[in-house]
Amino acid sequence: MYPTLTLYIDGHFVEAGDRQTLPVTDPATLERLGDLPCATAQDLDAAVAAAERAFAQWRHSSPMDRSAVLRKTAELLRSRVEAIAHGITRDNGKPLADARAEVLNSAEHVEWHAEECRRIYGRVVPARDPRVRQIVVREPVGVCVAFSPWNFPLGQAIKKVSAAIGAGCTLILKGPEESPSAIVEMARAFHDAGLPPGVFNVVFGQPAEISRRLIESPVVRQVSFTGSVPVGKQLAALAGQHMKRVCMELGGHSPVLVFDDADVDAAASLLARMKTRNAGQVCVSPSRVFVQAGVYERFVARFVEAIGAVQVGHGLDPATQMGPLIHERRLQAVRELVDDATRAGGRLLTGGARLDEAGHFFSPTVIADVPEHARIMREEPFGPVASVVKFERTEQALQVANSVPYGLASYVFTESHKTATQVMNGLEVGMVNINHSGMAHPELPFGGVKDSGIGSEGGTETFDGFLVTKMVTQI
């Protein structure tokens, strides 16, 4: 059963009533799953007022109490994994196994924040005058707003929510309208774990209207966003007009560097799995694959073979390894990039076409010898499409890898420690994976540089965006 969709404001689940609603559909079948209520201006104001009231108490709550709520929430998410995962597969399209993994990973993130929120330390600074005591404390910033995307509806939102709550802040989350069920179930888990009313609130609706009303509110002190670069820049500019702190996890166009001494078979197999994960709708998906000349032909052959073997279908089918794209707009955008790349001279080796008119399925695609001026070399494809290009020298590979404004994730395959060190130091990105993929664990910071964002989520840096620093000196 697909869950009833609601808002969550001041501890109450608010059904549609006479509010405007948006249809939620299964991207694999186009079946209508439910109707999502859109928050009114009054709902948004009520959420802000509730968060403001709750902050007066929650900011002074014991870290032990915050930790207990987070731990209970993680426990509830694990116990409800099947129901939440089925909802994600229905409204997002990803295979059920991937949806389960997202829920369990989210529970692990909540637990990490439960532990780390007990370790938000200040410090004592030695004074020049022996009569003086100097201390530095870290305090919650206040009421926060967060905007989370549809590609990992639970996994992306949970990091923001857990960090805000663990830091002692209160939060209003605008979840993704395309894939909302997991957000509602997350609110239910926090609610059932005993989180006080108003600490966490959930709204849905017209993104531009909601973001402007919330960010412009004088009550709100911090803005956290995960999504596209253009929208992130708009929200950061709006927040900047009101001197609001921001944490932005934006798009990527991940370069892959495969060197002559790499384990080609292992690299091709791993990259094929990662490229088709969530139908390529992943900000850290490998998208520009640069392969050294000595292994270029062998890598391309193995990569195409691995990509071609991926089973595409409805996420509830146990045999499915890749589901549909989220909506028709995304499918059309991917198809336009593929068409442009082939017109520019790229060689289509596999895929490149829509698979099923009944859903938003696009075949896993590999394009070789793509020229630098093709759009797909400069624009994030956000779909199951990889471009493969040959290079000769390490310096050349670094130059083209760094030639785009993105700087989120990267992948390097080499058996040379010297090469790995040179490339690790030379890549202009926030995350480097060498001979494997090891991102998104809760103990590691996740974030980018350049147009890919500001700040990090996860790791010991996870609370930085939700805390302010106060210096106290006393004689």
C-alpha cells in the first residue's frame, strides 16, 4: 500500500483537506499513486512559528536527550524498512534492493549524529592575563530550512534533519514533490520517537513560493539545499540578501581517470554499476571517463559489455538492476544530450534510446571519442550515459578533468602510488575515490568545491552549518 501523503506541522500530520494537491505517479508505469497536499502561506507561517517556539526549549536540551531521540528514530526506520523502501520504489523508480539500502544507510546516518551530537565541544583558550578566563562555545544557529531532492528522497534529507536536530536547531524541510512518501515516513519515525512538536516540520508545494517565503522570514537563520547548481545559486543569492548562512550540496560531473596500469576489468565493472545506479540520477555518478591510450580499447570493450548486461525494469521486479528516470523532462534532457554528442562526432557504442513508452526508461548508454565541445562534456547528464575519451599524459587528463565548473566527486584507477598522489593533489574536487568508491558513509564529509557547493554533510564537519561560535572572556 502506498502511504497517505501529508504535511507535518507542529507535531500534527496535516492531510490535504481543501488544499491544492499534486499527483504522485510511478515513473515506471505512470500509475497515479496518490495526491500530495501543497502547503498554503498560512501553513508555512505556522511551521515557522512552531519551529520558533520549539527552538526556545530545544536549544537548551541535553545532548543526551537529543541522542536518545535520534537513536530511537534510527531503530524505527530499521523496523519499517520494507514499507518505506516499497514507497521509494513506487514513487522514485529505483530497484527495491537499492531502496532498502537507502533506508538502512539513512538509519546509520541518524545513529552517527546521535553519537556525534554528544561531542559538540568548545575550548578554553589560554589568556594573556592570568586573571582572565577565555572560552569558546558552539551554539545552535536557530530555526533552519532545508530543501531535499528526489533522487535519494530519504538519504539526502535525513542528513540535514539529523544534523539540525542533533545540533539543537529546529527545522522546516521542503521535501521532493516527485518522491514524497519517504519524507512523510521519516516525519512519522521522528514523531513516534518522541521528538517534541515544532522541532521538525515538513512541507510540500510550489518550490519557488516556498523557498522565498521561508528564506525571507526573519525567524530563519540557516538554509540547507541539495539539488541543481542553478537553483542552488538562486537560493544562495536570496539567502545572501538576508545574511543567512548556507550549506549547498549541488551538482557534479564526475571525472574518471583510468591509467595504463589499472585493473581494467575491475574498473569497468565497478563503473558500470555506478553509472546505472539510480538510472544515473546521482550527483556523484561517473560521467566523463578518461582512459589512457594503452588500455583504451580494452577498457571500452569491457565497459560496454558490462553496461549492456544491466537489467532494466520496474523496481519491484527482483531481477531489475536499473529502473526508470524520474519523469519525462529528465528523459528528454538525457536524449537531447546524447543526440548532441553523436552529432558532434561521438560514437554511440550502446544504448541511446527510450526503452518503453509506458514509463520513463532510457537504455544505459556509452558514447566514445566525445569531443570537448559537446554539451555532455560540459553539462551534468544526470542519467545512465557515460562519455569515454582517450588521453596520453597525466597532465592532459587533469586539465580536462578540471575544465568544468563542477568539483564534487572523482574516481582514479591506477596501481601506482606516485600517480595516485599526483592526481589526488591535482583534482579540483571535494572527494577523490582511488580504485574503489567509498563515499557517503556517515563518518565521512560529503561535499564539493567550485560550483558544486559550499560546506559538507557527514563526518565531524556535519554540524558546522548548524552551529555558531561564541567567544566569552571574563575577568
